[in-house]
Amino acid sequence: MAYPYDDPEEALIAEAIKNNRNLRNASVFGAGFAPGSGLLDAFGGMPAMDQGMSPSMLQNMQQGNYLDTFFQGLGAGGDLAMMTGALAPAGMAMKAAAAAGKSGKAAAKIGKAPAVVTQPKTNYLPNPPSKPNPVVGTRYKTSQVPNTQASRQEANYDDMLGASLMTYPTDMLSRNVRIQEVSGIPLDKEVVSVGGLEYMSDLANMQDKIGYASNQAASTSQNNRALKAIEENKALGGTGRVFMAPHTMPYGGENFSTTPTEGLLSIIDTVGINPELAAELSDRVRNATVKGVKGKYKDFVGIGDSSLREQLMTGAGLSAGSPGDLRKVFVDKLSSVAAEKGLGFNYRDLQNAMLNPNVMNKPAFLMGDSIFEALPHLGTSPGSHPAYSHNIPGFFLGNTQGAPIADVMGGVYQRALMENMNKPGSRPGTFADANQLARGSLSTAGENVSLFIDEKELARLKRLFGQR
């Protein structure tokens, strides 16, 4: 185990940087005896034993580093005593005790080096899964780009009577939201979220009758599914209208898109990154196993390379895989504890900054927060989404409070669930997750996966969706 962390991979980084510290430590120790150094240290102006600047007394207190706070107070008190003249000997003794105490604490870490060299005045907060920090995930500043999104509006349920309802998975990214600050770090380059669930309520997309975007093959498939659903609806005596109500993927479902990667790149550009850490994280990306293939992204150019952003966005230079899957690996490695400590932030702060607040704190597979009417006869078209190349035609209907996909799709979901029971799992003697397979069927199958909305179903949906 790599002290003081649980992640054994961090020991690799610790070993790489440990030998660069000792010379600096000796000079910092000696500076602790200089007049005024105690007061300077208390206000965060002294070099750290490892790298950068030491935290101030206030920062150490906020982070629970009470022993460091005590030594800083002792050093500051020594400076004040020395200013009196008569108490100078006592003041010098206090400064000596403070310097020795801090040096001894640092020496105890030699051979147990932290996994990364943290940035000056780090804003990283410990957040172990066994004891989550309630502050982590709340430290961000965002603002909506003006005049880009329709306001939330309750869906007109009467439009849905006699129509059919379908679903597909979507990430929880917001749309047209500026991410300005993460973990108390003002970003040099703001990141604008690209959606996501709110893609359909983008004012420009509404004007152009665009409801959704995906890659070309998936867009064509979804559009054909809507055409088939219209045919099935008319056969049941319906209005020939079909509505799409996407269901949310869990946290991390957004990593294929570009916003998480852009956010991480902006943090790196803002705070910088230790070369040893950059090299280690780059190797983690190259050596990762992706869809059963180890080292699939061996062509990753590496953090710090001038073509990094281009490769992550377009796949330039890759001999295998896709830029979207590379972004997923990149986000996975750059959101590790080692990366968080090295960059001085918490990834959950960035993640929550870019997600839609209406759904991010609700259970996954929530369906119906946003709904659009499918217009498949208009055909798919090339689009401008940076991760998904083709648009599916549709028009935003409105919002609801949403409900679990199993409840919304009712009998259609139960039929799909029964059809997928007792399917063999990936390992001998196991069964596949029937709910996961049912969601997959309702999201991709070409026929008999839409819910016909008669008066009884409409009343049920109104209750589920919390009609006001």
C-alpha cells in the first residue's frame, strides 16, 4: 500500500519523484530560522518541503492539519517575541522548536512520499468513498450563456393523447453553461457544456427542428425506429405522432462527450502539471485495457504534447479505437486520486459543474425530464455537436419531473424484461442483468418498443410525471 493512500498505482509516481526532494528540504529547514519567517509562513508565504508554497495557518486549519497549524503559530509567536528585544532568546527558542517540529514531520514522510507533487496551496480535499466529504461536488461557479436555452416548461400532456412514447439513453450534461471555476480554481479558459439532455431545448436547435444528436449510424437507426413507431401507432388508431423521452445514464456516461475532457484540459492549462505526474498518467492511458484490448491507445501522444487536444477531439494519430473512447480513458485516469492531488482539485466538483442540476442528483435511468416530438420524415442531417456528428429531427415539447424508465414504460418494459430473463452472463454460470438488457431493447430494437398513450395511460403518466 502506498502511504498514505489506498491506490497502489500511486506508489509508482511517489518513487519517481522522491529522490528530487532532499536538497530542497535542507534549504527550507534553514530558512525557518530567518527573522520574520514565522509570520511569513503563517500567511502562506514560505516554500514547502516538497514543492511550491506551504499552506497558510488558515488553510491548514480548514484542512484539519492541526499539528502544522500549531508549529506555524509557534513560529509566528517566536517572531513577535523577538521584536520585543527582551524576549528575543525565548523567541529564538520558539522558532527553533517550530522549525524542528516541521522538519521532523516532513522527515517522517521520507520513504513514504505522497504519490504526487501537489500544486501550491492545493484545493484538493480528501473524499474517500467510505466517508464522502459533503463539500466536494459543491465547489464550482457556472453561468448560463444568455439567450441560448428555452426556459423549463411543463409538457403539454394533451398533445400526447393518441400518440406513442419511445426512449433512448442520454448523458446528463447541461447545455450552454459556462464553467468558470472548479474547486476554488478560476479557470484561465472557460469551458461551455455541450449537452446532453438539454440539447433539444437549445433555442437554435428548436428553430432548426433538431431533437437529438449521435453518430451517423445511431442517428439513422433512431430515426428509422421513430418511422416504424409511427406506422405501429397508426395501426392502433393513433394520431401518427411519436414522442421521444430519453432516460439518463449514470454518472460517467458523459465521458464519451467532449465537455469532461475540455474541463480537465482547462485545469491543466490553468495550474500546470508536474512532468513526472504527466508522464505517469500518460502511461496509464496508453496501457489501459479497453473493451478487452490492453494498450489499445498506445498511440496516445501524452499530456503536454502540442497535439494532445487535437487527438482527444478528432482521433488524429490513432491506429485503433475512437476519439470518444480515448476521451473516456483520459477522463478515467485524470479523475484518479493521484491526478486530483497532483492538480490540486476534486473531479466531482468539475463533474457536477457540467451536469444538468435537474437530474444529476436523481437516480439513474430517469425518463421524461425532457421530451421532444420526433419528426423522422425530415431525415437526419450533419450537425455541429463536437462529439456526435449527426442530428435527429424533432421539436422540444417540454419538461416533467421524470420517473424511472421501468415505471414510465409500464407493460412495454415488463415485456422486454421477461424476454431478457435468464440470459447467460459474461462468465460461466452467471446471468446477464435483465434490466440492463431490457433498457437496451427499448433503446435500440426496431419495432414493438413504443408505448401507446390512450386516456388511461395518459392519466397514469400525468401522475408519474407530477403534473401541476
